[in-house]
Amino acid sequence: MIEDEELRNLYQISSEERLQQLKSGLQYLQKYPDDETTLKELRREAHSLRGDSRGVGVESVETLVYWVEKIFGHLIRQQIVFTPQLNNRLEQGLAAINRLVQEAVTEQPSGVDIDGVIEGLTGIISEAQKPPSDASLDAKVDQKWELTLHQGAVPFAIAPGDAALSEIANINNETAQSVSALIEDETLRELYHITSLERLQNLEAGLRNLTLYPADETILETLQREAHSLTGDSKSAGVETVEILARSLEEILLNLKHQQIVLTQKLIDCLEQGLTAIHRLVEESVTGQPSGVDVTEVFDYLMEVVLELQQLQPDAVPSDEEEKEDQEDFHFQPTIDDHTHPFITPLLKSEFKGNVTQIPSTFIEDEEFRDIYRTTSEERLQKLEAGLLHLEKHPDDETTLEELLREAHSLKGDSRSADLESVETLTHAVEDVLLCIKKQQIILTSEVSDRLYQGLDAIAFLVHEAVTGQHSNVDTPAVLKQLMAVVAALPLPESLSVPPETPAAIPTIATQDIPTPSIGASEPYRIDTIRVPTRELDALMTQAEELTVTKIQIAHATAEIEELARLWNKWKAFNKKQHRQSSSLATNPYQESIQKAIDSLSLLAQDNSTKLNLIAEDLKEKIGNLRLLPLSTLFQFFTRTVRDLAKQQGKEVELIIEGGETTADKRILEEMKDSLMHLIRNAIDHGIETPAEREKLGKPPIATIWLRGYQSTHHIVIEIADDGRGLDIKKIKQTAVKRKLYHPEQLENMTSSQVYSLIFAPGFSTRTFITEISGRGIGLDVVRTNVERLKGSIQIESTPGQKCTFRLQLGKSLATLNTLLLKVQGIIYALPMEYVPGSLLVSQDEISIIKGREMITWDGEKVPVVDLGDLLQLSNSPGYISRPKVEQQTSELRTCIILKVGEEQAGFFVDRLLDTQEVVIKPQSQLLKRMHNILGATILPSGEVCMILHPPDLLKSLQKQSPSTVQIKPNKIIPRKPSILLVEDSIYVRTQEQRLLEKAGYEVVIAVDGLDGYRQLKKRNFDAVISDVEMPNLDGLSLTTKIRQHPEYQDLPIILVTTLNSDEDKRRGADAGANAYVIKGKFNQEFLLETLEKFV
């Protein structure tokens, strides 16, 4: 049942209206069965009803309406005739659909046999089929058609009468082989050419992804939608041959979606050949050159494969004997097919059904052995990957090759001991490939490297499965086949020579589709184990023994204190008695004993306190050292990342790692992995030019990224530098103004380093097109947040057109902090000493006013100053009233501390400087998480809680407190709600979005399609347009293009909300002039509102 009451009512009303239109249309067809206009109206109504049902999740209605829509399509193309029997079946189908609609809105069981209705609808297609006009076609369909695939010939036959599978069972050879009519209109021809090629590229890419993730329904839906759109485009352009084959592909994809057939390599080959034929037919329609494609043969081929798969049924599994025969065939015929992909398929929960928590058989039961195997295997895999990366650059390095062979051999032995046959087998195959490289039987090409990386990725997933119990679903035989194919492609020895043929080439692999083995990618990076030298443990044990001795001594001192307390009580009793006797000559016998006890206790306490301090410091240092790991532990992850990203974008990049031996706390390595990944991705994506661009600029074609690590006095420093474009200050300023982060007047007064720091602001992005994964301005904001969490800061240096460097300064110790204690308006605060270069006393005469801001001179430079209490707005705090008022300073000199963050520095007036002290940082409450200007809190020796101020935030607050910020008024005050033009043809989606926007405070004007939207736009002004893409009359892309043709709408924000989610779809949206792209299928209300807020 549809849960949302309003959507439920809307669905009921619209569905009943559409069903009534369908029934009326059927009655009209009884009188005028050849009325094409009525047939098209009926198919459009069916299509709309199917879309509405999909939107509200009524799958049963969607499925039945699909077959009704299909029948109307057959009637329009005159592939079947409208008979009384067909009319009756359609009426029965509509009656069943009506009952299912009522079931969806009332939750009352409909009693509809969906499979029976589908069987009736599909069966009537065969019965209503037109008699063939060409007898030769019948002969062609009746005969057995042999189909050569890879190395063997496999016979298949299409049974006569299987018209339910067939879109064009009556196509004759003359029509099939004739040249498609050239599209006469030049503009339409160019548009059709561009869009068709784009859709074909999307279909090819989607098919590759489907091979990787056969259970991903989103990929299937995307493929089906692209095939459907290509069919529609071809029909509109009059390219009937493409329309026929595209519709056949759409039907096959629908069968896959409904699990009526299973995805096999044979079907993939079949679909790829179909796409190749369509591509040639598209070229034929725009160039007029014959394609030579026999549409009937291609269509028959598609249908034969589908028929065979339907007969096999999804649960038909090849026997062991058949698998053995396949393997033997492979060994005797080493030529491999051209469709190679990684065979690692993430499992969906639906695939496990009731066995979601079932532990794989490879799980290592023994906990100790499991931990050992995890550690050693991960280390060996890291060395194998790092060695392979090195070998790609230095293929003649025999030492590295020997190390790789040794690591692979060791991993194979470890896996055999752990009884992990799959890991052992794949590692053995990797070892074989490396051995062939060593013997110079194979050249280490990019394709061979990709195969080896695939093997290592698969092994990593299998290791993860063995140590976590989480299914990896790696297709081990398929991965093994790809690795063995490298060896199998070797030339045969002379004694076994065969007639010369073209050498078997190793197929090119689409590395952009290869998933990197980020085990548990959704989980945070964590270092579970570290190696500790035994001498370090021995030293810790020695210190622990010393601590035990000191503990005993302190216990003894406690006993001494108790004895002193007893003596004190006796002394008081004696003293009281002496007063009663009033004898001034009496001496106190306890005085001398108490004095001795106090002296002894004082000496012992001092000695034990000194010992305890020394041991505690030494113990803390040694334990801290145990947590230290070399930065190379983190840096090694990025060598593969740089290689893959550069290859994807057609760029050549060399990663140089320096200072990998620098050690840092393991928490720094854990927290900084994602941040460094963001910065490296940005460098490759935005900073590095293509080889052609670099050569034009006089740069070497191979770009360089440096990843450096080193220590300064107080920090661990990590630098990411590149020799690319650098940062564009002008573009950053324009984006800051456009996103309303700063006014132009403020930006003019900023230094270059201040402008560079704007890229870390939340929501900042210089990209003009926003999607859910890019252009949102969250990447670098995350980097800054992570760095500040580690008590660090970021500095940027950039030379336009030459280089850019991000310098991350991170605190060495994450638990303690050297601070300067100070008092402001009676409240004690702490400041990290590393940000305090000095302090001074300032008289009023030394304060000058520059551009409306108080300035003082420090170290020969003018720096801004502000009262720290005013900056923290302490007088506005509720606790300020209850505190005792601080006496105003009577001296003319005021205490000022200088804070320096990167190249920025400023002065802050305080009441008093108290002391320097090492403090322990207490974790912030989950309720507070991140407070502006506050780094954390600590507890002073007095027991009072003290807030630790965050210098980077203080400097930002000072900048925002600029007089220009206060004085500048908004140019325009809009005393009305922002108005949004919502263009959407689906009533339920329209209602959902309208409700969301109105609740967020927007005025919403509705348009039912693109043409209506354009008319509404001409009537009045809007603050933004939100539009669907697939609409009648005028689609969203065309609407966007039309709007952008008018200068007055150049700055009007346009957000596309659609189900089309491929990269090509998003690119088309950007090319049309949209500002943002939101995926309807995974509709994110917060993201839509967040995106709208950026523009309105």
C-alpha cells in the first residue's frame, strides 16, 4: 500500500483517469482499428501509467502495463492486427490493472494472477501476428542457423511461432538489407547523430558495468532507459532499422530486469554485436553510405540467444563435466576473447535472502592465526603492489622482480597453510606471470600490468573474506582465466610450431571500470596492528617495574602520614590537658617526634614525586613512540591511486615521495588518509594539464606530484605539491562573490594567502555545475575539518601556471598540549603555545587606524588587533552576568598576545597572562562536537574547567569582524518569498517536490511540461527553475537551452531533477546550461534544498 496519503489519492485519481482513457480508446478502435492517432494516444497513456506506477513503487501494475504498452507498439508498427480476441485480452488486462491499482490504494487483496495475465497478453501477440509477406522469411526462420562464437560453433534454432519474443517477425530481407533513408533535415541529422552516439556510448559503458555488477538494478534501469530513448529518437527521425534493433535490446534488458533470463558471457557478446550493428546503421542514416548490416540476421541472432537462455532457466547450472570441458578447451585454445573485465562483484543483500549472515567457508576460525595471516598478507600485498608500480617505471630492475617473486611465493605458502585454496591458486598464477616476465617471455606492458593489478585486487578481497567473514563474491575461475591468458598468449616452442598466424594479443582492458580494492570503503581507514621491537617492550617493562617500586614507596609514605595523624591527635589531647593543669614549665613530649615525622615525610614525598614524574614522562614517551609509524605506511596507498586516476583522465603523472621515514602518531595516519586523497584527486583533476597542454606551455609532458613529510619544532608537516596550473585568484574571488561568501570590497583588502584559504569554506567550489558527487564544495572543507581536528593548520602557496603546494601542519602530540594560560573578563582560557610567537604591552598611542581597523606594529609589520573578550562576545554570554565584574585596568598599557597561523598574524588584548602549562585535552561532548573558536577543554590543577581556544578560528573571526562587513548593506532586499518555477510532467513527483519547496519557504509555480514552463517564464520573473528532463512537448534539456538563448536569463539558476544518472547525462545537462543536476531515483531532499540555497 502507498503510505503517503496525498500521493496515494493522487495516484488513484490519475490511474483511474488513464484507465478510463484506455478503455474509451479500445472502444473506438473496435470501429476504427487502423486509426494511428488513437493507437499513439493509447500507447502514451499506457507509458504514463507505467511511469506513475514505477514512481510510487507499484511494481505489479508497472509490469502489466508494460505488456499493454508493448501490444500498442506492435499495432502502431502493423506487426499484429487488431482482432476481437486481442481486444478481449486487452480489456481483461486493463481490468486486472484496475484491480491492482485498487489493491495499492486500499490494501485489499486483488486476487489477480499476474503471471497468468502476462501469459495471456504475450500469447495473443503470436495469435494476432500478421501473415508474412515474404515466404523466404518463413524458410529463414524455420531453418537451423549456426552461430560462431569465440572458438567453437554452437547451433541454435528459432522455433516458429515464438512471436512473443520477436519485435519484427515479419521483416523481409529486402527491407532489412536496404539502405536506411538519409535524414534530410541537416540540423535534425546532426542532432540525431550526436545524441545517438552518446546513447550508444552510454549503452556500451553500462554493459561493461553490468558485467562487473550483474545484480545492480540501477545499471539495468539506466541501460533500459538509454535503449528506450534511442528507440524514440530513431522513430522520430524515421530511422526504422535502428528503432527495430534498439527496441529489441530494450526488451532483452527488461527480461534481465524481471529475471526471465540470466546474464551470461554469450548474452554480453550478443548485445555488444547488436550495439555494433546499430552504430553502423546510425552512420548509414546520417551519411547515406550503405552499412551492409542485415537487420533480419542481427535480430534473429538476438532472439535466438534470448530463447536459449529462457529455455535454460536461471537455475540451470552447468555440470562439473561441462565446466571441465570448458577448461580443457581453454588450455588447448589459448586465444582469449576480447571482452575482459575484473570479476569482483559486490554482493547485494537480496542475493543472500535468508542467508545474509552466513559465514563463508574460507573464514579462518582460529583468532590468533587469523590475526597473523591478516597482518602478513596485507603487508605482502602492499609490497607486491608497490613493487609492481616500481617495475612499471623500471622494467629492467631485476632486484625488484626477484622481491616480487619472493613475496608472491611467501603469500602462496601462507595461504596454503591457512587452507585458502582460492588465494593460493591466484597467487600462483601471479607468480607464473612474474616468472615469465623474468625469463623475458613476456614484456611488462600496460595491459599485463592491469591483469596483475586485477589479480592482486581479487586476492585482497579474498583475504578480506577470510579474516572478516564478509563475502567477497570473487569469481576466482574468471580471474584465474585472465591471468593464465597472459601466459597462454606466449609463442609455442619450435618443436610444437604451427602454421604462422597473427599472434594472440592480450586484450586492452578498460581500467577506468576497474574497482580499486578499497576493502570496506564505507568504513574509516584504521590501522589495527603495529609492529613493536622487543627491546622497546623490554624498556617499557623496566619502567613498569620502577613504577611498582615507586608505588610501594608511596604506600609507605601513606602509612607515615597516618602515623603523623595519630601523633597529631595525641599532641592535641596532651596540649589540652596541659592547659587544664596550667603548668607553663611542662614540655610537650610529642613535639620532637612530630617534627621528625614531618621532616622525614617531606623528604620522602619530594623524592617519590620526582621519581614518579621521571617514570611517568619516560613511560609516556616510550608508549607514544610505540604508536609512531613511518609516513610511508600512509603514502604507499597513493602510488596506485595516482596511476589509476592519471590513466583515467589521459594524463601522465609521476608521484615522488619524500620523507617517508618521518614518523607520526598512528591516529594522524588514520585521520589523514581521506584528506590526502582529496588533495591528490584535486591536483590530478584540476591542477595537472594534459600532456598536449603541457607541451604547448613548454612543460615536460609528464607532470609531477610531490608528497613530502618532515618534522618541525612543534609539528608534523605533510606537503602535497604539483607543477600544474596553480590556483586562479581571480576565479576564486568571482566564486566567493557569486556564492555570497564575501563582498567585493572585503576581497580587495585580502592578501593572496587569505584568498587561497577561501577554497576551504563550506560550499565553495569553482565548478559551475553541481551534482551529488562533485561541485558541492565539500571536499576541501572536509580536509580543513580533519586537519583542525588534529590541532593543525593548512597553508597554500601557488604560482599561477607553474605550481601549487598545500602544506599541512599537524600537532605532534594529540593527547597533550603546551598552552599559555590567560584571563579575559574573569575567565581563564588556554592558547596553544605553538601559535604564540610573543606578547607585548601596548599603549593607546601605539594603536593606529588603517582602513577602519585598529593596527599595531609587530616585528616591523602592521598587524590588526582586537579585544579578545569582544571577539568572543563574552558580554553577551548568560554566564557573564553572574560572574564578579573585573576591575578595569588603570594602567595605560594593555597586554597583547600575538597569534600567528601560517602567514597570517594578529594581536589580541587580554586582561592578564597567568602561566604556561602542559594540559591534557579532554574530548568534546557529542552534543557540542565542533564549536567555533574552541579547540577543546582541559581541567586545571584547581579542578576548574578551562576552554582551549583555537587560533585559526580566532583569526577567521577577526577577518569577519571587518568594519566593511558591518557597513556594507545588501544591495537588494526582497520582501517576498523566493519564487521557483517547477517544471514536471509527473503529477506525483510534482506534488512531492512542490510540498518540499513550499515547506522550505519558497513560492512555487507549476508547469506541466517544458513548453508550459517556458510560457510561465515569459509571464513573470523567477528566482530559479527546477525541471525534469524527460517530458513531452519540450524536454528539460531543450528548455534549458532555450532559456539560455536569452541574455536576460543568463544568470537564472536552473536545476535539473531527473532519473538519468550517467556521466554523459550530467554532461549534457551542463552543456545545455544547467547549474546543478539532482538524481531523482535516489532523490535527496536535503541535497535539493542545499543546492537551491546556494543559488537563491
